[in-house]
Amino acid sequence: MDSHIIEALTKIVGPDRLEVAAEELQCYSYDGTAQEYLPEAVAFPTSTEQISRIMALATRHGLPVVPRGAGSGMTGGSLPVAGGLVLALAGMNRILEIDQDNQLAIVEPGVITGNLRETLAPLGLYYPPDPASLKFCTLGGNVAECAGGPSAVKYGVTRDYVLGLEVVLADGRILTTGTQTRKGVVGYDLTRLFIGSEGTLGIITKIILRLTGLPTARRTFLLLFDDMSRAAGLVAHMLREHTPSTLEYLDHTALSLVADQLPCRLPETTRAMLLVEVDGDPQSVALQASRLDDFLDQHPEILARFQAENAEQVTDLWQARRAVSPAAFNLRPDKISEDVVVPRSKIPQLVACTEELSRRYGLPIFTFGHAGDGNIHVNIMLDREDGGEVERANRAKKELFREVIALHGTLSGEHGVGLTKAPFLDLELSETSLALQRQLKNLFDPLNILNPGKIF
Ligand SMILES: Cc1cc2nc3c(=O)[nH]c(=O)nc-3n(C[C@H](O)[C@H](O)[C@H](O)COP(=O)(O)OP(=O)(O)OC[C@H]3O[C@@H](n4cnc5c(N)ncnc54)[C@H](O)[C@@H]3O)c2cc1C
């Protein structure tokens, strides 16, 4: 990076807030994909005004700028593939306002998702989106990826809670979108355009979030099956009659990775598990749980079931669920993790397809995830040092994507396109759609300086 650009950046953010030392740059070169690209500099801005000046400078010099939250993305979104400047936004982490009467919060993008939820709880307020990374990911990253989590089956995903945004555009102009009201239809919905835009259209500097009342009670059930397709088959049926706040699925491999952390013993023939939760106020939870019990009584295909008796058992169940992803590395040193979605009724076909791919390509492939949304995490385990395995894994991934599209699904439910899914975009999007989206990108970022190399 030219020394005069470094000088100008230093003037904007101050000498302590710009890093060019190699060892510091390294810390901003990777994300959840295990790929690495070094930026040329990292800036730690503290205000919208500083970001606006940085973007105006970047436009003058054609400098690539990559916004970054916690760097926990799973598709390479925050990787500076074209070098340039990383805008590290985790320090802009103030909760600016909590409006209890109108149930909304205004936050800076670096607020950690879990911290907002913890701040809201004593006020009886709730921000539902709960990505498994909530203890470290940022709300800016959540908006940029439209993150979701287990509670999406009842509460929806990030996009359902964003009322408005403040965004710095590529040329430094500051745009506000949306409203602080529950309703609002004036003009095109630019807020939605930025949600899931992965840092390619603008830098999100403020977020207005809709909140709900905090659920004060919940009941958690564990259902065990001796056949995966039975578990998957029950999902669509259950959702026709019930509204659980969570409906998670683990196949037998995922289950075997965390079985010793569960608060109950599994029958030997267990091949799959559903984790079901209902929430609300104590009265409504009692009613929902009793209705669910009646429903489950009518399903002899459930091999065994268990209801958590206390908060400790609920915590154990969730810890086991969240431990699946890291425990996968006991199977192989590397994994390709895809977050495909199919219509819920097609989950059995998707699961059957992954089993077939695993057999055909001789690689462990296992599934778990948000069955209530049809959002299944497919994990292809491999050793990246082994060229044959890499090649087989990539072929399996492509076949998986084709099958997902054939089942009327989508390639990503929550992790976005980033770098890793970019080559597959045309499997899902038509030429017309792609052309329009490229035009939109060009309208917002004619010099292609905002997170270049991502999505398209
Ligand atoms: C263990 C683990 C579990 C996970 N579980 C889930 C899950 O359950 N559900 C889920 O949805 N995801 C999950 N993820 C993925 C990841 O945590 C989410 O995508 C999260 O939203 C990323 O937030 P981040 O702050 O880390 O963003 P980063 O990874 O830093 O950035 C992600 C993208 O957002 C852009 N970006 C970041 N901040 C801004 C901003 N202020 N303005 C514009 N663009 C910005 C970046 O350029 C990049 O394209 C998981 C990841 C891990 C490692």
C-alpha cells in the first residue's frame, strides 16, 4: 500500500488505530473456512464519520476495503482476497439505545450477538436470532450474512428483526434505510437489499433492531429413532400441528460424536435424534408440552424419548448439540461444511442422498442442523493433504448442490456465498437474476472496491 495512503488513513483513525505490521495483519487474514489472505493494512475506526472518510479515500485510490466483524464467517466473506484494507469493526460495539416501550434497540455493528441478548434479558426483552456462534460473532456480521439459528423455526432469522440501517456507501456517502416503526413501505426496501449483502454493497455502521418479549419458560425434548428417515419424516408432520421454538436434527454420526455428553443413555439401535423445544410463558409452555406429549404418544416410530427435567439437563443437551461441529475433527482433520436448505418434506431425500454420496466417494459425510427449517448442515470430512480425497470431496459437494436444487432447495440458508459458493451461483440463479444482481453491485460500487471477489 502506498505510503501516502497509509499516511491519510493514519490521519483519519489515528496512529494507534492502523496496523501494517505483518504479525498483526496475520490476525485478520482468516475466518471459519481455514483459508488465508493477507491484507495490506487493518484500520480500527470508531465512528461512521471516520468510515465515511476512509471510503471516500478508498474511492479516490481504487483501494479494496473488506469489512470484518469477528471473522467467524463460514464462506470466506471477510477474507481480503485482493489485499487492500480490512475495516475491523468489532470495536464499534456500543448498544446505543434500548427503547422498551417500542421494543427496539439501536446498536453499532461490532456488538456481540450474545451480549445484546444478555443485556436485554433483565429488561424482559428478547432478540431471538441465535447463531451457534452467538458468543463471539457480531451483529454487523449477522446482518451482512443474514444469520440464523435453532430458534429460526419459530422466530425467523436476522432479516426478520432489522427495521433499519445506517450504511456508508463505497464513495463515502452515508445512507439511512428503513424506519424505527414496525411498519413502513415508503420507497424500495433498501434495508433488505443490504441484509445478506456480505459487505459488497456498503459498510453497515448502525442497526435498528426489532425486539420481542422474553420467553420465561421452556421445555426440551429429545426424541430417538432407529432410522434416519423416520426422524426426518416426523419433522414435517410435527410442524403441521405444533410450533416448537427449536427442531434440531442429528444423524447417527453426529450423535456418536457427542453421545457421552448427553444427559440420557441411548438405546443401542439409535440412528438419529431430534431435539425439540417449546417456549413462552409458563402457562402456554405447559399447554404446548402436553399437546406435544399427546402427539408423540401417537408415533410408535419414536424409539425412545426423554424430557429434560431441570435447567442443567437443558444446558447439557444444548452443549452437546453445539459440540457436534468441533467434534467432527475427530473423524478427519478437515471438513467441507455446507448449510443447504430443502423444503422440510424433502429432508428424507436429502439425507438419503448424503448417505449415497458418502458410500460412493468413500468419505465420511454426516448431517445435522435446523430440521425445522429444512436447513441441514452437510459435513464432508476429508484430509486436505490427500489430493484424492480433496478431489472426491469436491465432486461430492457439486453433486450435493445439484441434488439440493433438484429438490427445490437453496445452496445456503445462513452462511452466505462469500468465496466458497461463488463458483456454484449459476446452479441456483438464472442468467437474468445474475445479470440484474451484477448491475446492482455496479450501481452501489462501480469501482468494485467493496469486498471484491465475493458472491460473484
Ligand atoms: C462455530 C461456528 C458456528 C456457527 N454457527 C452459525 C449458525 O448457527 N448460524 C449462522 O447463521 N452462522 C453461523 N456461523 C457463521 C458465522 O458466525 C456467521 O456468519 C456470523 O454472522 C458472522 O459474523 P462475524 O461477526 O464473524 O462476521 P465476519 O465473519 O467478520 O464477516 C462476515 C461477512 O460480513 C461482512 N461484514 C461484517 N461486518 C460488516 C459490516 N459492519 N458491514 C458490512 N459487512 C460486514 C464481511 O465482509 C463478511 O462478508 C458459525 C460460525 C462458527 C465459527
